[in-house]
Amino acid sequence: MSRNPGQNFTSSEHQLVTVVIPTHNRLPLLLEAIDSVKSQTYPHWELIIIDDASTDGTAETIRRINDPNIHIIELTRKAHLGVLRNEGTARARGEWVAFLDSDDLWKPKKLELQLEILNKEKKRWAYGGSELMDENKNTIPHRAGRFLMPSGWIAKQIVTTEADFHISSIIVEKKLFDELDGFTTDPLLFCREDHEFTLRLAMHAEAAVVPEKIVRTREHGGRTTNSLSESFERSARVYTAFLKYNRDKTLKKLALRRRAYHLSEASASNFLEGKYNIALKQIFLSFKDGDGIRHWLSACKRGSFAIMKKYLRYFTPNSRTPPPENK
């Protein structure tokens, strides 16, 4: 790969970046993701694709690309993205590791901009801005609105979700990744391992930030997060994991509040599904953790309405159907 005319890399000129893409049966989208890596203005990269037992010809197609910078690792079905990303990073030769989901795209200057800021500020990891696109690659608004993009010690902003960024925008020093033992492989944190990782990352080292939108994340029916059940429980578990290693009292209080928020939402969902014992435990714990009183009461109200709606029909004068048992 040759450098484009006019490019001027400073101390980052010969630093190798390992790009890790986990994938499962997403060949058309994966090929677009690969093209976005090959289009990078920074030329010193290697790409490791972790194929999680795809059945759509992924491995065969990638091998036909015949590019010495692109490697494919075939695994039996693992599913856990933390396992897949760790497998890829374990094979990394680069000083830096960057992650890209197989349904996302990088803008051409992504690596160049991040390495420039990392070398300038002497930081060990960086993230950047992103934009959401639909299945036709048209830019669409983020559902959650806009977030802060702070640099430095940003654990507080991540805990409170004032700052939020996609894993595809992160680049991290390989040595730092190893110091953190990589992504969690805890099955309870399935599809929340990226959030848990960024919390540990932010506790361990200062962040550099590229405020430009350097990543395009795709909103589509096959997106893993769209198919998840128990999403609020999963988010609450991230804060439970964080509380086990955090020793900062201020961050502990904030993490408890965030866990409480997700537990309140989880309880409302479980009341709707008739899982009353689980819902009651969650609403009690959310109160104990210090959820905001208005939000907690809102969850209680929604849960109460769910119970009333489900049971009321069993107690009408003409009903002979017994009420369902508690779960």
C-alpha cells in the first residue's frame, strides 16, 4: 500500500495498527467494512477478521481477496463478542488495536486523525464521533440524541452516560489492552462487554478524542442489540461489574444510581410480562440503590397498571377463569 500524495505523518508514520472485526453471517456488510479499512489514508494496518462459524461463505470469500494485510481466523461458534475480540487481539502484531463491527464503516481519515492526536497528547487510547445510518447508508438521527465528547479522565461521564461512543470508534494501545485483560467474557455481560470495557479503560488511562464523525454505525434489523431481550437487566449488570473493582466513592454513588435506573425499567418490563417475583426484587433493589424518586414511582405506576390490566378481567361478575399463578 502506498501513501497518497500530500500526506504528512509525524511520529505515527510507521506504527502498525491491528484492526479486529468479529463477524457471523454478514458477508455483504463485512465486505463494505473491509473496504472502509482499505480506504484508510493511514497505510500501516493489518486486518484480522474473526469468523464466528459463518455459513455464508465468509472464510472462502475473504481468502480470495488475497491481500497479505488481511487475515481470517475461523472459530467454532462462540457468539460472545468479548471472546471474539480477544481472540483477534491476541494475534495482533500492531502497537495499536482498533475495533470495527462488521456492519459498521470507517471514514477514510479515521486512523490518521486518531494516531495524530494520540502521538500529540501522549495518550494511550482514543475515541471519536460517529453518525447513524440506515440500511441504505443514509444518515439518520441518533435515537438517544447528542452526547458530550470529553477527553482526559472521563470515567464519570461514561458512568452517567453523558459521554457515549461506539466500540468501532475506539483505538487502544496494545499494551494497555493487555494490562486490562481485554474484554470480559462473562456470559451475563453478553452484548454489554463493550460498555464494561470502556469503563475499565477510562478508569485506567486518560482518553484522547477526535470530535469529528469518523465512524458510521448501521441501524438495521440484523443488528445484535436490536434482538436482545432483558436489555435493562443487561445494562444493570455492567454497573454491578463496575462496582466490584471501583474504589472511588463518588463514582460508586453514580454507578448505583445508574444501576437503579435500569433495575426500575427492568421491573416495569417484568411486571408487564407477569414475572412478578423478579419485578418486585428489582423495584426493591432500585429503591435501595437510590433511583430518582420520580423515575422510581413511574416504574411502580407502570408495574401496578400492568398487574391491574392482567388481573382485572378475571374478577368481572361473569368470569369463571381463575387468575394466573405468580411467576
